[in-house]
Amino acid sequence: MSVAGVILAGGNSLRMGREKAFVRLGDKPLIQHVLERFAPQVAPLAINANGDADRFASYALPVLVDDRLDTGPLGGILAGMRWAAALPERPDFVATVPIDSPFLPRDLVARLLAAQSGQPLIAIAASGDRDHPVFGLWPVALADTLAGWRATARSQGVRAFLAACGFSVVGYDIPADGPDPFLNANTPSELEAATRWLPTE
């Protein structure tokens, strides 16, 4: 099955104090860490971000805007579904990851696909005792369902939509000698803490 990818960078980065995509972790920005791990798993790939798209010009990727601002990750997920549905070779799924996940698994998409039941169900990742719903595999066929749900639902949270649709969970272990693979660098202190897990070579 074919899987397009979307990096979710549409948030306001309030806790970081500056745009997370371009904050440096080690010798490169967060977006570069994410691209190196995620891009080999999907094709094609896009970035979900609002504001001036030219700031991402050096990455030569489509930049998808939310249909309305400040609606959380579901806006980016829907933008990804709509983009994928309009592609000449429409993929079956869109995989999403957040911009602040520098250690995301290199086998994420393969494992999410393996968990997909063949019905129009979503697959998400988990580690330890926590789920991570924005690390997800979303059937493109659910775009209209998501759009209709966002127009009427009282809660715009990802978990509420998941509960309405049904989903599978792919669990990952947290290694004793490494980071949680779904570590989020949301704040300057979390970014600093993440440096301990960077390769030393």
C-alpha cells in the first residue's frame, strides 16, 4: 500500500518560544532530524505549516496550510488527507509525525501499516504506557469523515476523533540506554535534555 507523509509543524511553538522547526538540536535543526528519519519511509512528503511558506523553501517540499487556524493537529491531518487525495497517484494512507520528534522510529510506517486491519481504521503509536496519536496512519478515504466531524464535534481533540472512528495501537519499548522514540522537544529544557541522546560520533 502507498503512504504519503506529512510533518505536522502547524502549531504556535508557544512553549518553545520560537518556531520549533528551526531550533537546533546538536548540529542541525529539528526539521532535519525528522526528515532524515521520516522521509525514507514515505513518498511523497509534505510539511503542514501556517504563515509564510517561503521559510521552508530550502526543503523543496509542499507546504500545506490548515483550513482554519488554531484547531490543533486535526487541521494538519485533514490538510494532509486533502493534499494526498488530489495527487495524480492517490496514496492509500497519510502518515503523520510532529516536527519536534527527533528520535522517531525508522520503522514507524512499516509497523503502522502492519497493524492496519484493512478496514478504514487508523493506526497510532505508543510507548511505555502512553499513546502518541499524532504519530498516526490515516486512510485518505476518511477525509470527508474527518471534515464532517470537525464541523460538528464539540471536542476538536485527536483522541475524540480516534474514539469515534476506531483505531489500532502499535507499541514500542523505551530502551534503557536510549530515548523514548516519541520524545517531544516542546520546551527549551526538553530540547537541552534531548542532546544527551545524540550520537557522539
